[in-house]
Amino acid sequence: MPEIIFNGPAGRLEGRYQPSKQKSAPIAIILHPHPQFGGTMNNQIVYQLFYMFQKRGFTTLRFNFRGIGRSQGEFDHGAGELSDAASALDWVQSLHPDSKSCWVAGYSFGAWIGMQLLMRRPEIEGFLAVAPQPNIYDFSFLAPCPSSGLIINGDADKVAPEKDVHGLVDKLKSQKGILITHRTVAGANHFFNGQVETLMAECEDYLDRRLNGELVPEPAAKRIR
């Protein structure tokens, strides 16, 4: 897959990019875990998510947030990383003006950034949030959450305890007009050690069903006058 460098708000950003053969194919952006705790675009789960979308014909990009690898800049506690993600989506869209829809997938810290990007970009029609951390990060900006998506976590996760993830899921499920799907990987910790295949099977099942028109809210019945 091509190694690319594109301009971000704090300097150049390094990424891996795989364009679809179809001009109008949807775009997928994959966001990595916390930069200060070893998170990079080469994280195994990030790579697997990238490959999952690529196999299904998406134009796909993963990249290093500022200050990681060859990406310039310094860690910015989320605000700058959100700007990086927006710049990444801008860059892909500039090359694929016929693409009308987009998905965002994020793991851990990347899930928090991805959900913020979702709020700012109406073209994002689906999301995957892997091991989000509502015990550490504030997700109250999802008011309301604009798109349907998957939240998936391990029930042995001590970094993002299951009860906190359930609280986020319950809050989002009460919102109208979207359908939040929640999956739990039994015995999995925050890093899904020994469970990445199970995690990816759940993500692939969700994405395939969404691409098949499932797991979205029923359209409101038209009133008969």
C-alpha cells in the first residue's frame, strides 16, 4: 500500500493509503490509540481495520497523529489530533471528489477522536468505536449522535471498564434516528490479547450487515391523510 505524506495543521502527516478502483467508492479513515502510550497507525488492530475496509472496496487511509513516526508536531491532548483527522479526511476527499460517503473507525483514544469527527462531518454515515474510554474522555458532545455505528469492547477491559462503556451505549441508544449496535468480546482486555480474530469477526459482521442495508433505524412510517 502506498506510503503518503500530506499536509496537516501542524506540519506534514504520514499515512498509508489505498485508493479504491471505483471513483465513487466510500472512504474509510482509521484512527490509532493514544500517541503517548505507544499508539501508531501500525497497531495490529488499526491495521486489521484498515484491511477490512480495503477488502470491501473502500478508499482507505490510516495515518500517524502529530508527533508520531514521520508526522510533524507535538501531542495536543485531543484538540490537535481531531484537526489532524479532519485534515486527513479533507486530503482523501480532494483526491476522490465523487465519493459521497465516509466511515470512521477508531481504537481507544482513536475512538474518541473519531466520534468527535463524526459530529463535524455530516458525510460520515457509519462508525466503529473499538474499546472507547468514557471513564477518561468526555463523550457528552454526542448530543445527539448523528450516525449509526458499532461500539465494541472486552468484558475484562480494566482500562475502559465495561460498566462505563455500557453507560455510554445506554445513553446513545436512547437517542432517536440512529441505531447503536453494542458487542462485547468475552474475556478480552483493552488490547484484545489473543482475541483480535474474534474482535475482527464482530467488526466484519457489523460492516457487512450495514453494507447490506441492515442495522439502521426503520424509516418513520408515513402518515396516511
